[in-house]
Amino acid sequence: MAVWDDLVGQDRVASQLTAAARDADALVTAAVSAASAASEGRSAGAGSEPPASSEVPPAASKMTHAWLFTGPPGSGRAAAARAFAAALQCVSPDRALGGAPGCGFCDGCHTALIGTHADVEVVRTDQLSIGVKETRDLVRRAQLSPAGGRWQVIVLEDADRLTEGAGNVLLKAVEEPAPRTVWLLCAPSLEDVLPTIRSRCRLLTLRTPPVDAVADLLVRRDGIEPGLAASVARATQGHIDRAHRLATDERARARRASVLKLPLRVDDVGGCLKAAQELIDAASEDAKQVAEETDARETEELRAALGAAAGTGGRLPRGTAGAMKELQDRQKRRATRTQRDSLDLALTDLAGFYRDVLALQFGSRTALANTDVQDALERIAAGSKPERTLRRIEAVRACREALDRNVAPLLAVEAMTMALRAG
């Protein structure tokens, strides 16, 4: 199985990356051959040195030192970056016979894909942002030569979460890259990355995968029952990660069903406020479930590292309270992001509901995403007009923007539910 097989509906991107991986492979092979020839020449006391092979891609090469993967949520930006990283580390002997790098089976591909390759650093954050300190550590790592692989590859999955200061730190490394170091940045859109950084990257734009292709992937890769795979792929409109979660997590399906009942519960002010509170509580519970096991494990590991006695009741040595406080602060920030991500998923489902309502009101032949609640869709569509539905979609969008601006979640959601009632 080639490394590109999980790039659903991204044939153009896979073709571009394959061509770049070929050029990258040829570049490293030439550099290694030149270095070997130089070493042999010195050993034999040759009078002249062989010409040094440049490790900078020539202008005509399809390979470059910095890439920016953009595309809507669920399009597979990170998967494309990781697949490219694996192709760059491919050591399959088929390459010498004209085969494209990225076989998916060799040690280089396998370790890069599962995250254990020494020369592939995959950076993702569970915090609200990536700060200057973490970025400086990453830049220092990027200055190292490959330990054993063919390239030093840095995959930054959340480039849109870089603070302004962190972006400026990264800019220097992208402007003056170390030899055989490749930066793979992922962000939803160009506007999410500093102009000075994106101008130095080669852009690859991914599209939303077709619903049928996502369903096929779930069946082929994850063994999901075909009917369920088709249902969740349609419900998420081609969002690969969300479709996988809905297919494998019964609680996620229950939360989505609860969200899709909200439009029928905002007939009065009391119903609006209650629905808003329940939506916040559900997001908080989701964040708590995700955090409980991780937080407990991290806390015990840090206590053990600091020399505390076994068990939660052991006392910490003097001078270590600051480290525990830093961990607790990081866990709180992670819980905040998890809650906001959960809320954003709920709001996305809600916007999809009203999109289906609008399709019914206009008599569109567009396939409905939420066929499991078609009775509710038809009831809302018959009881209102398209302009009211558009205002409701706008209210959901405004709520998402308010959450991005750090408005208190309950206030933002309450304002949205009241706007949904007014229509």
C-alpha cells in the first residue's frame, strides 16, 4: 500500500507530491554519491577533489524546502503532510528501478507513518496556541543534520495556532533553511499563516473529499459496516476525522442527535436558555471525558519524575511545586481547547441542519446530509421562509466567531439560540 492511499479524493495533490519526492530522492542520491566519491578520492590521495554536490534543490526541481498544506477541515491536510514525510524517507530498493518513493512498506515509510522515525518530527498541539518557546525548540531541532534518514522533516500540523511571536521565530528558519531540512506546515487557509511565511512556501490546496470516497475509506481501512459508513460520511459532508469518530464512538452519535433536536426546542425564551446550557454542559462533559485519563497519567508521571512517593498522597520534594503548577495550567488550557472544539463540532452540525432546511425550501436536488432527522427538517422548512433560515445560519456563524474571540461560551450560545428563535 503506497503512502498516498489514505489521501481521499486528492489525486492532483498526490501527483504533485510524488513528483517532488522523486526529485528529492534524486537530489539526496546525488549528494551521497558525490560525498562517497570525495571520500574515496581523499583516501587515494587524488590531486583534485570531485565537485561538491549542492543539497539545495535547483530552480527546475519540483522539490523545495518549505510547503504549506491548506484545505477545509477534514480534507486530510495532516495526512498529506505525513505521507509526504514518509515518501521523503523511503528507502525501497524499487527506487533504483524507477519506482516512485513512498512504497509504504519499507522501514523509512513505516516508521515515518507511525511516528517513530528519528528524522521526522510531527508537531500538533492540544493547547489554544503554539508559543515562542516551543517554536524555538523546533527551530533548533531543524538545524540538525538527519540522524539516519534522507531528510530532516518537520511537520507542523497546527501552523494556524502559532502566535505572532512564534511565527516570527519560524520565519527565520524558513528563510534560511538548513541543508536537507524540509518544513511541512498545515493550516485551514492562507490567511491563517503570516504573509512572510506563506510567501516562502510552496502551496498545496486540498479539497473536501467526496462523500462516497470517505465512506469507501471507512469500509476499507477501518472495517466499518457499509451502511453506517455511508451514513456518517454523508452526515459530516466528507470530513474524514469526524466521520471516523461518528462511526466508532456511540457517544459522539448520541451528542450529534441531541444537537439536531435543538432547532425544535427554541420556541420560547426558557427553551432557548435551557438548550444553550445543555449544549455547554455537553461540551464540558466531552472535554472532561477526554481529559480525565490523560491528566491523571501526566500528573502521576510528573510526580514520579520529581521524586514523589508512590500513590497520589505522596509528598513532593521542596522546590517542585512550580513544575506541578505549570502542568496544571497546561491541562486547563487543553481542557478549554477541547471544550471549544466540541462546541465547534456541535455548531457545525447545527449549520448543516439549517443548510438542509434551506435546500428543502428552495426545492434543491442537493443531497441532504441529515436524512436521519428528515421529519424535523421538513417541519422547520414548512414553518419558515428561506430568509429566516439564512439569518439562522448567520447566527450560528456569528457564534463560532464569538467563540474564536474568547467570548464566554454560555453568553455566545445563549445569544445564538435567541437569534435562532427570532429567525
